[in-house]
Amino acid sequence: MSPDSQPALACSGISSSYGPVQVLFDVDLRVGEGEIVGVCGPNGVGKTTLLRVLSGVQRSSGGVVHLNGNDITTTSATRRVKLGLTTVVGQAAFGSLSVHENLRAHGHALGRERGELNDSIDAVFNIFPRLDERRDQAAATLSGGERQMLVLAKTLIQRPRVVLIDELSLGLAPVVVGGLLELIRRMASLGTSFVVVEQSVNVALSLVDRMYFMEKGAFIAEHTPAELRAQPGLVEKLMLGGGH
């Protein structure tokens, strides 16, 4: 992202606490249009909390969040979705409903008109032919990779400008992860921006344009994949909290 361009999503000075326990400390992040940014670090350092603050599910105790140049720091999570900021967490779906019913229910919840919703669902099935083959199958009977596809498909119906993803690869086979990464790259090429929290550094390196490393609620480093590949041992050092 050019230093002079307006980021699709940015936060600065973000702090957040759970009761008396402060979890985030003065976090700054930016992601440009069509850019994929990763956030890595050990468990329990505040990565998911950061996504919760960005999505509006959790309020910050300090700092500001901007979406496409607009201050959304005090904007509700529901309103942020309508403004184009959405979150993918796990493989959540209505298990008793079919794939098609899940997509339709999600679209209706967003207030989409019938014709517009039908067009959106058709477009999603073109992108996810595997889901099209299983459109009448109950979501509970899908594989883990297929459920993750369904979550991404529901995200597409929202027509997001920025997508936050928490642990995309968790519990999925490598071949499935590879297919999901390609779908994310395709969405990014069309202008959608991503912030991806990922425990697997190798997965993140194969996907992101830039990567932030977090320790104890603060970012300790920011690198491109090329920079990390050129410095053997740096990733391990950063993941172990040795980036200072």
C-alpha cells in the first residue's frame, strides 16, 4: 500500500481490557484496498481481541478505528457490517438447513430484496462450485472445508469491502486450505481487503502481502513475506517474542 493512499481499514492507539486486565496496548494497523494483511503470534497475545475491537463486538478503551477514511470507533458491530466490514469466525452455519437455505437466510437477515438475493446466491455458486453441488445438502453433513467455504460464501453475499478472518486454516487439511487461500486471493484481486489472524506462519506467508507479529497485546514487528524469507530464523524469533 502506498504511504499516501487512504487505507481501507486502519486503527491507531488501540487499547482494550477485560475488566481490570488490559489486553491490547497502543495497537496501530492499516490495510489497503485489495491488500491481505496477516496477524501472527502465540496463543493468548490479543489477536482475537484485536479482531473483536475492529469488528465492533468489543469496545476499545483508547484509540480510533477508520473504515475507508470514516471514523467508526463508536459504531455498532451491526452498522459496521452494513458499511462493508465483516468477520469470518470458525465454520458457523445452521446445521439443519441446506446450503442454499443457509445462504438465503443470511441474505434475508441483511434485508436483501428477493431478486437481488437470488442473483447474489447464483454468483456465489459460480465462485464455489463445490457448494453448488451440495446446495440441497444439510450444512451439518458438510466437511470442515466445505463449511468454511459456506462461511466465505455468506461473507460474499454481504458484498464486504473488508473481511476479518480468525484462524482460517484451523482443523483443515492442507489441500482444503490451499483452495480457500486461492479464493481469498481472487476476492482480493477484485478489491476486497483482508485481515487474517493465523496460527500457522507458513499458511500466512503463502497468502499475505504484509504480516504483523504480536506479543503481549502489542505489535513488535511488521514485515513482508519476502523480508521474512530473506532472514532465516527471524520468524521463529518473532513468534517466541524476541522481536524487540
